[in-house]
Amino acid sequence: MEKDVFDFVLTFISIIWEAFPFVVLGAVVAGILEEVVPQQALAKLIPQNRLLAVCVGGVLGLVFPMCECGIVPVMRRLLRKGLPLGTCVAYMLAGPIINLVVISSTYVAFGPHGIGNEMVALRVGLGFLVAVTTALIVQGQYATHGNKLLTPLAAPQQTKGPTPEVIAKDEASQVHPSQNRAGESKPFFQRIANISETALHDFIDIMVFLTLGACMAALVKGQFTTETVESISKGFPAVTILGMMVAAIVMCLCSEADAFVAASFTTLHPSAKIAFLVLGPMFDFKLLLMFTRVFRRRVIVTVFLSVFIQVFVYSMAVHYLWSYIVPTPTAAVVVEGGQ
Amino acid sequence: MAHSHAHSHDEGDGTFFQDQLFTILLSAGIGVVAILMYRSNMLERILVQGFWKPVLAGGITIVVLAFIRAIALWQLAGKASPAPVEQAADHGHAHSHAHSHGKEDCGHDHAHQGPCEHDHSHGAKETSHAPHGDDEEEGHEDHDHGWSPWKYIVLAIPIVLFALNLPKNGFSESRLDKEIKGGALQQNPKRLALAAFAGSPVMTKALRKTEPTLRNLRFKELIGASAVLRLQEDYEGDIGTLRGQFYRLPGSDREFTLFRVNMTCCAADSVILETRIVAPEPVDFKPGAWVSVSGVISFQRDEAKKKWVPVLTLKSNDDVQPTEGTTDIDGV
């Protein structure tokens, strides 16, 4: 029992400290965004076409690479700055996959198995597809429910239809205050103080739920070994894929590291590894709790169902089409076949 | 001066300052722990080297932010004057306005042109603000300043664990027992026939090449080779030297597992890499002891796991020697 507690603490604390620098980075970026970027300035850069806007969100990680822990506070601030919800959701889901660091690590992990290019292409392609589709669904919900889908902390700052009183107060500037706040001149210390307040607030807010998520992950992971996943999934592709999807949710791995873990499941078909690699950065225990700081339950359920179902369906497709994707039998498949 | 607000207004001044004080203390505490973990090499136990400096940088950043916030809060507290609480749903900001909202949080914007003393409406309710100055209201936007002690208890956990010198180094035997299950191995029949035909020079069924290459092996290299049949043929029959940790397999005193914990980023993503060792005589070391082993490389089938396992077959027990431990991940 005592040994199990030590193992739990080791896993639990390692998840927290691994994510810590990225949470700090995310919080600082969020603080700067809040203080410096004028309201709606970012929104003006996004295409008006809804699909195009979501697609831009899907590849935003190439320009602003963030891991899944750091991306949540940044995304929340982007939402407040008026970036469309669909774009933010696409960025949040695809960003941890479609960035150069993760693409490189995936290639390095699977390169020795002779399927580096295929795994990178599938991970990026399916990650983009799942993220964009989910974002479009959420965007559709937003059209119906509006800001009720978001927590107050994430709801965009009001820029339209200020009350008559507000307009009266701002006659002099002719601009709504929320639009000029970030651009207005302030003492340097005031700006730094504001950034520090926002950053610390976001840091605490996210760290709390990261800690709870890490605790949950460590508890479950203690009962769960790589052998368990492999043994329950032998011979049944659907069970294998579902097993790896559950593993992704439970293990809460960083998207930079998960490819190496997936590659270590040498007996599994690549389709199950793809399920693990696409789902993990989009949804796991710690992210579930962190999402509650941004979204209401309806969005969280939608995101979960959309991501989960899509990843399963696409992975099954990969399973049956694998021989067309990689015509030459690869090491991974040959060994799985027991030759 | 203009500013925007979107926070819950259900706490008093005291609660606001209490909340901010705990935010600063806990943030700084976590930052200091990050710095101390770096200085005390405790990070070695949980993260690969590439993460140590980012953790240190994160710790320093958080401490600096907490320091700045502490100064700002100190100034704010100095400026704050007792404000009349005009409604039941009082809320606490240094600029002390007191009004009520129909909703939990309205995310609205207020406009203030200089020091003001005004009323404005929210949700059809008249509210009144106490006077406040230009420079004190900045930066309270969209924050839920509600006093939630449970948050700080949760955040104190990493600090408390550090104070208790936890986590310990490496996984326990209990975890190793779960991960390492030495099933019976079955040699490739073709290799077995070849070994018999060649009259293997070692006292085992492993086939040694007539002119074997001496290889300084790494676990990843060997595991990688076991997954690719072509590579198996390249390695098989050569003499390999491998350094790792000893783990006795149940039911046998001549076979043991040599393992290394391969951490990609953190302990949570650790994978145990194993190589089976077959010795001619009984071998006994403490579980987890570091040993260096030299033997003939072969690959055998673990039918229970349905995968190939790398095996080093020793010529004599002198081929296994105690050695220095290492946390060098590159050597895995």
C-alpha cells in the first residue's frame, strides 16, 4: 500500500511539474493579450467566412505553438478578445497536434518503425479534420445559444449595443471603452501590474484543475499498465482502438511525449496508435477539468462526443485501409502478425 | 478612465484582499518550490533534463509576477478607503463600488471618465458607486474574486509534497511487479535448428556468429531491433553489452530481466524497457541493482505477450557485473 502511494505521488507530481512551465507561459501570454491587444483587433484578422475562420484556427498552432495545458488560458483570453468560438475551439483541439514540435516528435518516435511519414500525415490530417468538424458543430451551437455556452470568464467582452448611459459617458471619445482600453496610455508599472494580476489569476485557476486532473489520472493509471491495454484488446480492432482511446484519456500525456509511448505499444495496429495520438491532446482527465473554466457543460459534452466518435470512426477506417495507406508490410504489422 | 469588468460581485473588501493575498502566497510558494526543486536536483526524479530549465524559468516568472502583484495590491490597499456598502450584494474591489446584478456575472463594461461619483443601471437596477480614482481600477476585469479556500488547499498539495521530500526516486517494486511479467520464451525454430547445426560454441541454444561483432547496446536499440525481423537477423549472434537494473523473475534463479525506465518527458510517460538475461549459474542481486551484462544476442517469442523479446545469453556468470547507476536518459 505504501509503495502504491509513492508510485501515485510520483506520477501525480510529474504530470503537474511537466505542465507547469506551459501553464505559466499560457498565463503570461493571456495576461499580455488581455492588457495589450485591443478588443476585436484579433477578430479583424480572421476571415469572415465561417469555415475558413475555423480552418485558420486549426492551423494556428503552426504560428503560435502551445501544448494542451498552456492553450486553455490563452484560448480563453482570445475568446474574450472577440475571436470566434469556432476558431478558438479549432485552435484548442488542433494546436497541440499541428505544431512543429509535436510533428517532429511523432516522426522521430515512429521513424525507426518505418512508418514515420504515414503516422505524421495521419495524425495531422485526422487531428485537423476532427478539430474543424467539432469546431463547426460548436460554432453552430453558439449561433443558437450565444454566450450561455461560455463561463463568464470566457465570454467575449461586450462591444455592441452599449447602454445609453455608457454611450453618454463616452461621448468624448466616441469609442466604446472596451475597445480603447488596451490601447490607452498608462504608466508602465500599471500595465505590468495588470498583466501580473491577470496572469496570476489564470495561473491559479488553471493550476487548481490541472492538479485535480493529475490526481485523477495518477489514481487510475496506478491500476493500468501498458500490458493491460495490450491484453484486453488482442484480436478485436474496435476494442483495441477503444482501449487506446481510454488509455489516452486516463494517461494525460503531453502531446510532445505521447508518440513515444504509443510507439512502445509494439504489438498494436497503427490504427489504435493513431486513436491514442489524436484523442489524447484533445481530451483527457486534466483537460476535462480545465475546460470547465471556459465552457459550460453543453459545450464540454459536445466537444467530448464529437471528438470521441470521430476519432473512433476515423481510426476504424484507418484500420481497414491501412494496407492501402502503407502497401509494403511494415515492421509493426509484420511483428503483430506473429511471423 | 475607461475600464471593463466581468466579475462576480458577491464578496466584500476583506474577502477580495484575502483572496488576493492567498493568490500571491500560493503562486509565490509554487514558484519557490519550482526553484528549489531545480536547485536540489529533485526534478531528476520526475522529469527529463530538457524540462528542468523551463521549470526553473516558470518558477522565477511566477515569483516575479507575485512580487509585482504584491506591490500593486499594497498600493491598492493604501488607496482604498472605507466605502459605504449600499446594498446587500456588496462586493469587494479596492475601488469599492457597490451594486447588484441580476445574473451571476454580467461581463459588462463600465466607463469612467476620471474620478467619478455616479449611478448607472444594471439589469434595471439602480446602483451607485463610491468615488474612486483614475488609477486604481485597472485590471480587475473578468475575475471571480470569490473566496474559495478549497482552491488553495488543492494548490498547497505540491508544496506540501515537496516539504515531505516526495516523490521518492523511481518506481517501487510493486510497480515493477505489475509491469514486468516474465513469460516463457520460445525460440524461433529456424534459429534453433541453425544453432544445433552450427554446434553453437556457447553452452546454450543461442547461436553465436563465427565472427561476432561486439556491440555496446542501448535498450531502445535492442527493443527496436526486436520489432523488425530484418534487424533481428543483423543483431542475432553478435555479442552485446548492456547496462541496466536487475529484476529477478519468479520461478527461476538463472533467468532475470535487465530493465531501464525510459522517460520521454516525465515519470507519467515512463515505459519499462526489458531484456531477458539467461545465465549458466544462479544469479543474485538486489532488485533494482545496476549491473552490466555481456552475452550473445538473440530474439525469442513471448507467446503470452505475443511479441519478440531480446535475450542476452551469458557464457559465464562473470559476464554480469555490478556497475554504477545512472539517470542519463540518453543512454537508455
